[in-house]
Amino acid sequence: MKKYHLWTEGCQMNVADSQRVGSSLEHLGYAFTDKAEEADVIVLNTCVVRQSAEDKAFGRLTSLRPLKTKNPNLVINLMGCMVGVRGAEKLRAKLPFVDVFSPPSDPGPLISFLSQGEVRAIEADETARRFGFMDGDPSTSLRTSLILPDHERGQLVSAHVPIVYGCSHACTFCIIPYQRGIERSRPVGDIIGEIRSLAKQGVKEVTLLGQIVDRYGKDVPDGPNLAALLRLVHEVDGIERIRFLTSHPNYFTEDLMDAVAALPKVMPHIEVPIQAGDDEVLKNMRRGYTQQNYRDLVEKIRARIPDCSIATDIIVGFPGETDAQFMETFRVLSDLRLDVAHLARYSSREGTVATRSMNDDLSDDEKMRRFRLLEELQEKIVGEINQKYLGEKVDVLFEEKVKGRWRGRTPTNKLVFVESEEDLRGRIESVTVTWTGPWSMQAALERRPELILL
């Protein structure tokens, strides 16, 4: 049997895209292997949001070249944001040993390459129709089930489900609109059908994905919004937890807050990036809100969804950011005391407005200094937030066993580890927190009466 190997870098959307590639390849009779040396097809699903991710992808490609030299029949597929939606002519010239270049979220080029002239062309056509909505052609969209790759079927507890592809917001620092194309909302029927299929394969939790997830439906006249979609997903049997990310402050409506507050399956964890705390920097980023707007939103969320956790994204060292402007970001983070802060140093990306028209004038050392200041602040804040859980009972959905301990998450997305000989995969269990740190917690299972020996 022929085998395929997948290497995935980047966001949750790429993880979901890789699952679809794996499903398509297994539809053609390939089996998964975690060893690149054994594979007949190798797929690299790439990210270029930051320079480090792009460098990592090129490094991985370089490491594969000897395998191609040794086995000329090996098929190498480069996929994702490194390829983008505007063609790959430059990459083809630079990487002659790569056989197939695939845009984000589209397994079509690979499937066509592998099945050309074969009886399996029918299966390839089915796959192409299944993903037709990604190209903006709803007439080709099939509302069929997503069959997980064999090695994940019955094992995957939490799955990512794309609901919005691409982005039309175009923040000045972001490469995503150029690499993933314009915003396209998936049809409700496709989303619900996929989630039902995932539930039948053992998935207990779904995370709805979009570059700006709370813009779901805005590109469809009279289409449903995210709040309405959450209410529909909530009715799917077998799904016990629902999350969504990433939101934008401008589109996080009170209707959405009401849905999160009212629907028990929707977890009280909100990811809504501020990116910077200074109004001038935010304007230069084209974010469309002020620091005060963001503070007001956090206050509204906390009032409407008590005990909810909030995560943010912050970029330090954006072009022109002064030390005083950075300290505004520091002050906002200190005041709001958010549960998670995903921190990044600004990285120039070819094609973005910031790269074309702004001077990246801060040294790497200064960017790192600012990064470390926020990192240390956030570690202290989260350590204090998590300490309040000590001795408390929380419900944890367990996903997998890692180094002898079961790993799971609370409704507020706190990472929890438990030692147990029981098989906890896919179970929601009440645990008592016995230790807390800034990044995770340890807990003990509640002793159930049927397990107590008399």
C-alpha cells in the first residue's frame, strides 16, 4: 500500500486543511505514515505569517531533497500560505524538486496530479466538488461527510472546523488576505453536515475557525451570522463543547455574547486580539478601533459572560512604535489582566501595506526587549489567575495521554494534567485542582462511589 506523510506548520486552519488532505489521500487508497522516509507522497502545509515560519518551511524542504534524489518517484507537495492563491511561478523556479504546488485549503492540485490517467479520477472529481465552495462555486459543493484520516478516526476528541476562508479586512501587517484570498463563508449545511460526521467518529468538541470568525455570513446577502450558527451547532447530538476563534473587536456583537451566555455547550472562552494598546499604532495597523473601544468590549464580555476567560494577540515593534506607545500596550495588558496573550515580534512580510509604506526601524534586540517585558508581565498575571483554581473542582474534557498523564482542558481553556490508569479519552470528568502554574494545572479525579472499595 502506498503511504503519505503530512508536515503541518502554523494556525489551526492549517491543521484542519491537513486533515482534509489526509482524508482525500486515503480516499485514493494511501495510508498515513509519521516517517517521511517511508512515504510515497509528502505534503508540507506551510505558514508565512512570520519569517520564522517561512524559514522553517524552507529548512524542511531542504531536508527532503535527498529523499527525492534517492527516490525520483517520490511526490512532494508544497501547500498553504507559502504558495498562496496568486500562483507559484517564483517557487517553481526556486524549488524544481517540488512536484505539486497547492493553494491554502485546496487538495485539488495534489489529487489531480496523483490520479491523472487513472481509474481513480472519479474519486478525484468527488473531492474537487466537495471543496468547490472554496473557489466560490456553491453549485459544486457537496454536503457530504468529512471522513477523518484513519489514524485519527475514533481517537480525535477535539476537531477544528473552518467556517470562513480567507480574509477581506487587510490589516497593514497581515499577509493572510494576499495568501488565502478574499473572505468566503461556508454554507451552513456543509458545516453542520461535517460536524455531525465528526460527532459520529468520536469527536466531542469542535472549534469553529475563521481569520475573522465573527464576520461569518457577512459576505452572504441575508446570510446567518455566527450567533445563529452557534445555535444550530448546539443542536448536534454527540458534540459536547463548542469554541470559536479568532474574533475581531469590531464584529463581536451583543447577539454573539448572548449566544455564548445562553448556550451551555458553547465554552466561556473568547479570543479577541487587540494587537497594540496605542491608538496611533492601531490606526497605522488599520484595526478600526481604539484602546478604549477594546476596554469597553472586554468589560461588556465580562458582564454578560461571568467567569469567562479572554485571550488576546499582541504585536510588539510595529513600524514607528515608540517606547511610550509600547508602554500603552503594557498598561492595557496590566489593567485588563487577560487569561492569554499570544505575543509576537513584528516581522516584515513582502506584499503587505506595512512593508511597502512603513519603515521597520526597530532593532531585533529592542523588539525582543519589549517582547520579554510583556511575556514576564503576562506570566505573572496568569499565574495569579490560575492560583484561584487551587482546591477548586472543575470539569475537564480529556483529549490524550502525554508522558503518562492525561491532558485536557477546562471550559475556560485552561490546560489540566491528571494521573490516572483509567481511559479518559473523550470523557468530561470533574477534577480537583492540586497545583497551578502560569501555563498549566495539575488535578486529581473525583472519587466516584462505584470505584470506592468497601
